[in-house]
Amino acid sequence: MSRIFQRVKSIKTVLYVLTLLCWLLPTVLLGTFMGTRFFAALSDKTEALLISGAQYAQTQLVNNIDSFVAMARNVTYDGDITRAVHDLDMDNIRYQDYLKIVRNYLERKFSRDRLCEFAVFFTLDDPEDLIYNSQGYSLAEDLRQNGLTSLIKASEELDTHPYFFTYGDTTCLIRNLYDTKLDRFGILVLGVNTDALLVPVVQSAAQLGADWAVQLDTFAAGPMKDAPVDALYEDYGTLYYTQALEGYDYALRFQISADKSEVYTEMLSFRRLMLLLILLLIPLCGLIVIFVQKRIIKPIGILSETSSRIQEGELGLVVPMHGEDELGRLGAAFSAMSLQMRDLIDKSYKVEIALRDARIQAMQSRINPHFLNNALEIILWQARMDKNATIAQMVEALSILLNASLDRRGSHLALVREEIKVANAYFLFVKLRFGDRLIVQQEVAPDTLDLSVPCMAVQTLIENAVKHGITPAGGGRIKVSIALEKGLCLRVYNNGKVLDDAALEKMRALIKPNSDGNGHVGLHNIAQRLHLLYGDRAEMAVVRTSEGETCVSICVFDAQSQPKTTNHNL
């Protein structure tokens, strides 16, 4: 893939291809997966959910039916009704006692069961004599008038089997009762609370969003479709799942039916959502292409064209690229760099011209330093021959100052020990002028002697103190302090003329990088040299102490042990 992109020279083509692939490839893969695997699996799980729900409903329904059948069967096992009928036949009890025994039994066994609406017992010898529990009066009368004859007829073929029998709107369970000689003597009728019996069916169907149908012997609820058993069957957009149970006690058929669109509604909704997302990706892809064209391809093209023009010599070109994003900042930086490069080239050219003119002028007016030093050495030798110590010291000090000012090494920096030597030479001349009116103090830390400072820095600060402090006051004290603190710190104090606030602010303005230097050329020169040599790694300050002294300080934060040499020749 990387080799293919390397062969394509246009970044525009690469971005378009990548954008298209970012939309097309996921769409194809997602569509293929959804069509072949996901929706098929989702369909299977949906159908399995429908089937499992139907099976669960049938299981709960069968449990209710079995529980109801067990109540009817337990009447025979209990034997209360059988003994009461036998005792009545044998004249062991009166009819009222017989009636009380049977009614109490029916009341005790069936009145509190949620599945049983009523309980009725009658003997075959006297079918019109219906004995019922407390809830069964109206239903017993309805049975007597509407269903008793057909019920007795249906019971003749049951033997000991229970049977769910329906007459009118009433469903009941009938069961023949036999004595110990296996002679049928009566019939038990239990009214079925179909609402309670079918609760599992109704709840499961509601959860599945489906319809239901039940057939239990002659009882039927809901429309039953003729469909295969234990299999999902589809007919005209409706899914059917049917279960059948042919047991000893009853015959049950249960069916769940649901509209296919309702069963698969979530899957169909998800499918429509996926299709909508895929369709929405088309305009989104278009927006991405437009954005890439406008915010990436076009700006890169402008940068490429402008850089080619700059390469051909058109300096100072700017690009119309703005904004807070990366390309906007890149365009602004490119324009600033182009303008800065043009200014630097113009400045370099002007400096080259000025330097050339200065060299010519210097060559025309230069005095040979070697000859001047030789002359001073001859004067010094003659003064010593004449035993004139003062003249000898003055000549020696002048030689030191001359060598320092000519800077024959071509370096902008000097060691502190050399600067102290130059300062002492300058102090010699100043003391000759002021005599006892000038007091000089020096506090130079030994660990600073081999560190570098700008050439003539100490002498310039002393000269400024003499000119603007000592001379106006007619004398005073000058203190030179050099120590290592937050860096190499050089301070020159004088207690001559006390500066007022206006003069102090004027001196502070002179040492700023953009100052013109009028009034204190030496301080301005030192400040400019510090800025050029060190930038933010050095600072210069002018303060007035609490004693009224003026202090000019220079701090170099990373002073080196050896001075850097800089060739003046370009």
C-alpha cells in the first residue's frame, strides 16, 4: 500500500482515494456482515425467543391444569363423600347430616382455590339433588337448567378419567366417583376459573406481542389455526407455533400466533437504521471531500506554489491562510518567516555595506597600534631612567587602557581579572584628578576571576560613576563588587550626586534595548552589547540604595570560564 501511494505524486489524489476507501470499504464490509451473518443470527434468536416463550407458557398452563385435575382426583383418595353416601344408603346418618358432611367437604377443599369457581356434587340416584359450596348456588342452578343432562351423558363414557366440559359460557371439570366396589355412584363438577387458568398464556403472549389460542377437551379460547405441531409455521405474514398434548387425563392444544412484522420489528428497525446510516455516509463523505479540498489540499497547494516562487527569488511573499487550526498557524508562520527572511536579507545587505564603508574609513584614519605601543614603551623606559615614578605609572596605565580599547584579540569578552586590571589603570588617572576626595573600594570574589564579562564593562561603569556621580559632587566613594549569586553579578556603587526619581527613570530608560542612548552613551552601549551577546540570559539594572547611593549592576546567568572569540571580519 505504501509503495502505491509513493508512486502517486499528487497528495490530492491520495486524499481522495483514502476518503473514498474510508466510506466504501466499511460500508461493503458492514453490509456483507449484516446481510450474511448478523441479521440471520438475529432472526434465529427472535424465532427462538418466540418458541421459548410459547413453550414456557404451555408449561405453566399444564401445571395449572394438572393442579386442577389433582384436586378432583383427591376427592376419591380422601373418601369423605364416598363414606357419606354409603352411610346415607345404610341409614347410618340422616339426610341433613349427609348434606352437611358433603357441603363442608366441598367448602373446605375448593372454596379457597383460585382456579375453582364452584364445586357441585350429585348422586346418580338423584341428579336433581345438587350439593354445592358457598360460591356455587347461582352456577349450580345454571348447571341444573342448561347443562346437567348433557353433562351426565358425557360422563357415561369417562370411566375414572377427568373431562373438561363446556356448556354455555361455563367450563367445568367433571369426574365420576366410584365406591369401593367400583360402582359409579355420583359425579363431581368443578367450575374452572379460565381467567386464572390462562394467566401464563396471556402474560407470555403480551410479552411477545402475540395472539393465542387454547383447546382443552371441549373448551376453546381464541381462533385455532390448523398448523404443524412443534414447528414455526408462516401463513400470509403470520407466524404460528402450535403445541399439542394428548394425555391420560385431558387433550390440550396450544397455539401462539404473531404478525411477522411485529416479531421482527426491532430487527427491521435496525436494518432500516443501518441503511439510513449508510445513506447518510454519502453526503458526509462529500462534506469530508469538500473539507479536505478547502482546508488541506488547497492550502498545501498555495504553500507549494509560494515556496517555489520564493526559491526563484521573490522574497517577502505571504499566503492567504488564516485560522486557528494547524494549517492556519502554518500559513501564518510561513508568511512571518518569509517577511522575516526578506528583512534579514535586507538588513544583512545594509550591514555589509555599512561595514565595508566603516572599514575603508578606519583604514584611512587608523594609527598603527604597534607603533603607538612602541612609542609608549620608549617613554616608559625614559621615565624610569629619569626615576620619575608617577610618569612611569601613568604611561603603564595608559598602555593597559590602550590595549584594552583596541581589543587586538578580536574578542567581545574578557576575563574578570583582566577587567580589574583595566579598572585599576583607569582609577590611577581618576585618583590623580581627585586625590583624597575619591575613595575606591573593591570586593572581588576569587572564584569570579576566570569568568567572562563583556570587554571594558567594568571600566565603562566606573567611568559613568565618575562622570555623573563623583564629578558633580566634587568627590566621593566608588565601590566595585563582583560575586557569584544567581549568576555572575557585577555592581558599581557611588555616593556622589544623589539621583532624583526623574534622573533615575531616565537612566533606566537608557538601558532598554530600544533606547537611543542620549545622555549616557556608555551605559547604553553596555546594555546593547549585553542584549546582543546574551539575550535574556543577562540583565542590567540601575537602583538607588537606602543610603542614597547609585548602583549600576550587570548579572550574567551563565558566565563562561573562557571568553568566546569573535572575528570582526565578515
